[in-house]
Amino acid sequence: MATGLGKTTTIAFDVKSWLKGNPKCHVLYLCHQNDILEQSKDEFEEIIGRSRDTFGLYHGKRKEIEAQILFASFQTMRRHLAQFRKNRFGYIIIDESHHSEAVTYKPIIEYFEPKFLLGITATPDRGDLKDIRKIFGKEVFSLNLPEALANNLLTDVKYRLVTDELVNLSKIKKAYRLTLKELNKRLFIPKRDDEIVRIIRRKISGIKNPRIMVFCSSIKHANRFCSHIPSAIAIHSKLPKNEQKKRLEAFREGHQSIAVTVDKFNEGINIPEINVVVFLRSTQSNIIFLQQLGRGLRKVAKKDNVLVLDFIANCDRVKMIYDLAEKVQRIQRKKRKRKLPSQKPVLITGLRFEFTDKVKEIIEILKRIQTPYTRESLIDYLRDIAKKLGRSPSIEDVNRLSRKKRGWSAGPIVDIFGSFNNALREAGLPIRKKHKNSSKEEAIKKLKDLYIKLGRTPSNKDMGKASKLGECPSEVTYMRWFGSFNNALELAGIKPRPKRHSKEDIINYLKILRKELGKIPSGAEIQLLKEENPLTVPSLATLKAHFGGSLRSALKAADLNS
């Protein structure tokens, strides 16, 4: 269940029902934070009813081991497992259960033998892709954040992407091969803290009694930012536990209106009065983002909505917010069974995302650099190169620009058009003279000559150099003519290159890559990963060698072709 929907309340009612049928059953509530344990204990007492021996805490400072409903920390339980029988607890709850696959948690869960084991979390999918469903089974109930927002179950949200610091985008609109890192470096210029404070004050000027939660990128940043706002307090893991608790209570009770933090409010902290959430150049994962956003989503009397100010730090963040808006909108469209009209900004019941023109431009650039190559984009690319060179480009021209990170390589051009010359024809450019090796027989002879010259099987680098010098066709040409470069080597009587990656390995790799990227991988992305991980990742050439010289064939074999 999404943060703010009342997971603890739901479980407390279920435990109350369970105890009616099992009055002597012991219940264990496990979590990794003492703050969450104490908060959950209070909520259980409100629902089940207070009793002297019913509820107890089990952590570093208190060990009320005889309690019927025990709220225990994983850390303390791990050190004292021997004090408990395996079947001591009939009902066990694992809060923030997305941590359950961690090596510090799983042995404890596996030690006990309850009649009923329950995992509760707002974010079931882990960043390391380990599946907690192997422990708990398939969800018996699921209501994620987009569904909750679409159904107006949480506080109304006004989400504003603050783009004051973005540079002019006109200079990079023609960039064909920019990595996200390079794009972020060109787009985002950090603002000074005092400027950010002025922007925040201006944006919240119409809010009565603002209760503001600010998420910073580091503890150092949180401390520095607090120095610009006298009424703010920093709350983070480097403070002594007692001081953390003292500051948290001051913010909870309203004695301090602004809390600046990094890592203390991602999970389990319940302060429903928060009506402003500020993200300062946050670059965390989608999981952490949803946890932090959830701090302001709980409904409470006299709270009309929550204002979110996101000082975006990178393109991934823009895409993350845009995807969330689209998910919510899709759910509402399905719910209403009719298409909502196009609206700018995107307006949804209970939710308002404001996308400025600059943000929309970033989204378009992201779509261009992350979308698989199209015929139209490659034709435009070739025409641009021809205009700069004053002639039709060669494969060597294209690959030289690619190596300098100024454009795409020739690989996707050959994949999509069948040959480089076909691409030139469709771009309306003059065809360059074909390589003097006009026959396959001549190409094999040239390969033998190169082998004799080198005294060994030619490498990728050798082939690139020889092709540039006109000594033989390129490796891509051999792949296209003979199905794979190793096939050409065998025909030339040359020992093939060792195949370090099997077809099955490559298919599995492509599937994993598709899941990690969230889209079909391009040749440029595959080659970039090879450069970053030379010993473990197959190269684009290796991949093509296994699948007839074509990336498209490899994607098809992995059921990834679109």
C-alpha cells in the first residue's frame, strides 16, 4: 500500500481480529527503526486497547520480552534469537518488508515458524531486483501510489518542477549522441542556497501555517542549508539518537516549522501535518523518491493539499515525474472509460503536475536519445554530416564522429537500411565508390593476406585499421556477407576468435539490459556498456557475430524486437 494509506492501521485491525480467534497467540512486529516500532505500538494500542502486559518493545534500550504483542528491532532480535522458541509467535509482521531479502533480515525471518507471516511495504520492488515474493508469496492486496492518487485517496498534490536554473536548450537540440551524464552537465546549473530559500518563500507565501519537509542531497548540504533559514532544524543519521528524537518531536509538535533531512524520513515516520515537501537536487532512486514524497500525502483535517517543490537536478528526475503523471492519467482514463482531452499543464483530480515549456523540451530530448533509432533520425543525421563535410560521408567518417561522442556509429545505419549505401540513397546523397574488393572470394583472399601480415587472427582493432587503410573490407561487411566474422575466418582457413559468450548468454544479457534500461537497448548503449565493463559484457561485434551480423536478429532472438 502506498505511503499515507494506513498500512499500520490496517494490520492492527487484522491482529485484533486474529486475537479473537487465538486469544493466547503471541504476535511479533519486526522493523529496523525504533521510531517506527514506537509509533506502531502506539497505533496498535489505540485500536486493540491498552493493557499492562499486552504490548512491549524489544530493542537496544528496552526488552519487554514477556509482552503478548512484541515490537522488536531486527538488530536486537538478531543478537538474541536464542532467547525465543521458533514457534513462539503465531503471527509475525515484517514492516518495510522490501528489506526482507537483505542478509541481515532474511535469517531472522527464516528462523521463526509462525502460523501466519505478513509483509507490508509501500515499495515491494527492490533496487537489486531480488524478489521478496519468494518469502511472502504473491500480494494479497496491492494499491500503489499512482492508483491511490488517481482515486483521490491521498491528499491533493500540487507538484511543481522548479526550472529557474535551466539553461537555454536551443544549442543542444541538434545533438545526436549525448549521454545522460553529458546532457545533465549541459542543462543543470546549481543555484546558491540563498536563492533557493527566496524561491521557496515566494512559492509558499499563500500557505497558512506551512509545515515544510526539505530533502537534501547530503548531510553536509542539509547542515549548510539550515544556516540560511533560522527556523529550520536538521535531522539526520549523524546526530546522536537522543538529539534526533528531540528534534523530530519538536517538528512533529509544530515547535519547528521546517525540517531539513537526508535519510531519516524515507520510511515509517508519520507526520500528517506536513503540507510542503521540497526536493533539493535529489538524485535518488524511484523507490526512495516515492518514500519521500509519501511524507506529505497523508490526509488530515484542515489540510487541503500538499505543495511539492522539486528543484530538479537531472534528466532522470524529469522523466520519473513525467512517467508518474502519465501513470496516474492512464488509470483515470481507464476508470472513466473515455479519453481525457489534452491539457497543459496536466490536470488530474486530486493531482496537478505543472510542466513548463523547458521541462517539455527536456522530455522531447530524452525521447530522442533514448528511443531506438528511426529511419528519419538517421537520414537527418547523414544529411547534417554531409553538409559539414561538403560531401557524402563514409563509414569511417561516421565511426570517427561516434568515437568522439559526436554522433551515432555506422552500426544502426547498416542494421536499418541493409547497407551504408542504401542509407545514402534514401538521404538523397551521392553514393561513394564501393570497396575495390568486389567479390566474396576477393574479400576472403584479403583476409588471408592480413592474417599472414599480422601472424595471428586479426582482432576488432586490426580489422578497423585495415579497413581504413583499404587493405580489406570492414568487419561489418564480412558479417553481412558470411553471417558472422568467424564464418569468414573459417573460410579463409584462419583459427576463429574464441567465443566467450554463448547465444544463450547474450539472450539473457539482452533481456536483463531491457529490464534495467526500461527500453530496447540500442547498439550504442551496448557498446558503451562493453567499454565500461570490458571483461564481463559482450561487445556489439560479438553479439552480431552470433546472430548473423545483425543487432535486429539478436533482439528478435531475445523476443525484444518491436
